[in-house]
Amino acid sequence: MMDLTFGRLRAANVARCKRWHPGGVDDWSVSDWVTATTGELGEAANVVKKLNRVRDGIGGNKETEEQLREQLAMELADTVTYLDLWA
């Protein structure tokens, strides 16, 4: 397995971006990038809220703690991806 570097992360993110946005990173405006990034971060915050319920012994979650931790990892990865592309 290769070590992850910022350069490898960037290359993977740009390649992925081109699948969804054929015009590439520059197709989006700054406001598009900030909206996408904060949207993903908001989704991560919602998962954290649910994890806090687990921590505090409050019911109401449909997901297990393990499922929530997996969701949090995915939302944070999405946030990092958008931040990298935006930068």
C-alpha cells in the first residue's frame, strides 16, 4: 500500500471531480465550493449530534454507534475532498 500524500489525495480528488464535473474544478464558483463544503460539514455535525445521544444515553437513533461512526468518517472524508478541490 502506498503512503497517502497531499499530492496523491489531490490527484485522486481531481480525477473524481472530472467524473462528476467534466469541466473540472474551475466549473464551480467559490460560492458553489463553500456551499458544498459546508453542506458536507453540516451532515457530519448531524451525525455527531446522534453520537452525542449515544454518549448521553438518549434514545431515538435508528443507527447503531458503529454505523454512526462509519457515517461520520464518510462525511468528514467528503468535507476534506471538497476543501482540497476548493483550495
